[in-house]
Amino acid sequence: MKALGVLAGLVILSPVLSWAQAQDQRERTATELMEAVMWNKEPVGGPFALTDHTGRRRTDEDFRGKLMLVYFGFSSCPDICPTDLMAMGLALDRMGPAGEAVQPLFITVDPERDTPEQLANYVPNFHPRLMGLTGDAADIRTATSAYRVYYAKAEISGGTSYTVDHSGFIYLMDREGRYLGFFPPRTSAEQMVTVMKPLAAAR
Ligand code: NI
């Protein structure tokens, strides 16, 4: 009887495990990931280990004690990335000294082209404290999976170059690295200030 119980347990367990593994490994659709964030279906955020735009190794733990404002994009993005990064930079400026409590991060979804050198040319356009982060494909995948970020390479017609489709939520994390919520793409600097200022003041 006992052996049968163990056997029954195994039969029930194994499909669950393989399903979880499959969830982890397969490509997730843009809609699925958008819904995961919008409806708070899955935890957002988690550990990452990347290289910053000065070539230094960085992990999420380096930013404990600060709020993290996290954006995923790529430096040759023609439109949405610069707009949202500009709003982030402007918001931090407008917060004055209180803005020091916030660490803005730009994590690339195009590590092939976004080397530390490339990011070093790019991030200062938006804010002096904006940190660009890159890594190998697997390290970037770890970060994007944790934040439920969708991204996919798309050929530009003509075939010589590519762009990267990506989701554009701007994530706000607390001083322990826990997820607080997201700003949707195109949130204005004023709105970010309204949300972040009380959080930056509270200790
Ligand atoms: Ni973009």
C-alpha cells in the first residue's frame, strides 16, 4: 500500500515538474508577458549579474538601500526608449536632492550591439546617474525573465540590420529590491515625480 502511495505521488508530481520546466524554457509571447505584469499574475524582479557602462560587474544587490527605476531597451531604439529615458532623467532632476534615493538603470535587450562602450556613449544623454547594464545573452535572459520583459529581434526590410521589439514598462523597486509597480510607457516626468517623491522621502 505504502509503495503504491509513493508511486501515485510520482505520477502526479512528474507532469507538474515538466510543465514548470517547459514554462521556464519556452519563448513567451508579448501578450502573455504583458498580462503577467499588468494583472500582477507573477512576481516581478529578481537577481541579476551584469556589467555596467564603465565595465564594472554589478548585481541587483549593489542597489539595496535605494529605490531602483529599471528600464529595458536598446541604444539604437528609434523612438520609445529615448522618450521614456528622457522622462526618467527629467523626473530625477526635478526631485532635486531627494532624487539621489533613486538609482536609474537601463538594461539592454540588445547585448550584441550594446557593449559597455556603446552604453557609455548613450546613457549620459539622459541623466548623469543613469547606469547602462549589459552582459552575455544568458545573463540578459536572466534579467528579462525576472522582470517579465518581452523582446525579440526583428529584421529591418533590406536584411542588413535589425531592430528589437520590446515591452516598455518602467519598473519601480523598493530599497530591498522588491517590486512596487510599473509606470506605463510614455509616463510623464511629472507623474513619476508625484509617485516617487514620497517614497524617496520615506526611510
Ligand atoms: Ni525601445
